[in-house]
Amino acid sequence: MLKPSSFGFRTNDRSILTLDSIGWQLINSPEYVFDGTARPDTGHVIFQYTLSGLGYIEVEGQRFTLPAGTGFMVKVPSRHNYYYVAQEEPWEVIWLNIRGEEANRIWDLIVDREGPVIRREADSPVIAEFWTMLSGIAEGTLTDKYQLSVRVYEWMLSLLRTSREPGTELSASTSTIVDKAKRYMKEHYAQPVTLETIAGHCEINKHYLCRLFQKAERTSPLAYLRDRRVEAAVGLLRTTEWPVQEICKRCGFDSPSYFGKVFREYMAMTPLEYRQKKLEFPYDAIYYE
């Protein structure tokens, strides 16, 4: 059973992302203070997230409280100071430290969007993936530096994906609904799919589906469906000898004229021109995700 613990990793390999340390900790001592300008360990980035209790961080002279559901992102060294103030409830946190140029780049992107203090739901993919990683390490099944590098990078991409704008973090339930809708559209793009049928499949109303989809994908469900239809058409134009009208039908477009219009918007040429221009456009498939 997973319990509060911490793990450190040491390697001289700077060619990949490396996990420096990771842990789950209960803090109840006012001696817990970390000054980002005075730490002996440098060259890494830190993510620390509050599960319960309350902590504090000062960044560039500005003080932030860190209640449950919030986390901070800082680099070492930098002008920051995080600490615990004695109170009835301990400060329960999870954290990880990462080394590598890509970690620094992604930290900068997220801090530019959200600031040094971010908010994520406890059931968000970012936190769920953290627990999966910590469990694997605690069980001894995830210790190889290359495996760790892959998992850390996947975790950072999840963090980046949910940091589009303040307040756009995705819960696990939202991700499940959106993934279900995407899977349905990928499997049924050839059929006369409507917003109502997609929402019905997900057992929610169409307006709520549109809000969730926009939040998660920055596009509408029907625009996502159109992308999948064009992808399918591109593939069929190159891998079959079917007439354009047949491909139009098999990809779910209402009419050849509408198919031609949409295809030109994506490819700046007609379907027939794409089929003929194999040298200039030697692709059997093109993806818009």
C-alpha cells in the first residue's frame, strides 16, 4: 500500500530528461523552509502540490497561499521561498524535481500562462499520472532512467495540455467524456453523425458537450469530426481508385460539392488534384490532431 515516502535518483546523463526526486510528505514543522537562492542543489525545476493543509510561497517578493488543490512551479536557483507555518493541520504535499532543458522550457510556458501558482483538481490527469508514477517507483518496477524519462515527459505534457488558460484544468470525468466523444467520431465518421447523436452517445446534452470539448480541445465536436473525415478522404484518394463521389459518400460528406469545398479549405486544392499530385504531396495519410 502506498504511503508517504520519497525517492531520489542520481545520474550524470544530461542528454535526457531526468527525475531528480519525487515524494509524498506530511509537513508539521515550522523549520520546513526552502530558499531558492540558497539551496545547495541546483539546476532543476520543482512542482509541489497541496493535498491538504496549508503552505505558503513567496516568489519575487509576492506571497501566495497554497491550500488544497493548488501547486507551485519554480526553478532552482530563483527568487522564491516556500514554507510551513505552525497550525493544527499538517501540510500534506506531493512533489517532484526534474532536470533537463525541456523541463525548463515547459516550466516557462506554464508559468507564463498561469503564474507560479497553478490549480488542478485532485482527480485531474496531472495528479492521477503523478500517483501512477510514484506507485511504480515505490514498487520497484519503475527505476530505469529511460523509462522514468518517458514517464516524466508524459506527465509534463499532461501538465502543459491542461494549462491553456487559467481555470481550464480538466477533471478525470471531463477527460473521459471527451475521449468517449472523440472515439465515437473516429469510429462513425462515415455515418450521418450529428451533435445530438454524439451527445446522446456520451449521455449528456449537446450544449454541455460543446463546453467540455471546447475546454479540452479548443475546438468544437463537429470541427473535430470534419478533421477526421478529411483525414479519411486523403487516405482513400491515395490508396484506392474509387471515384471522388464514392469517397465523398464513404467519408460522411453530404454532397460532392460540399466535400470539394471543405477539401480545398484544408489542402488548397481539389480532391482530384491531390490524387494527381503524388510527387509534390507524397502522403498516404495526413493527420490534423
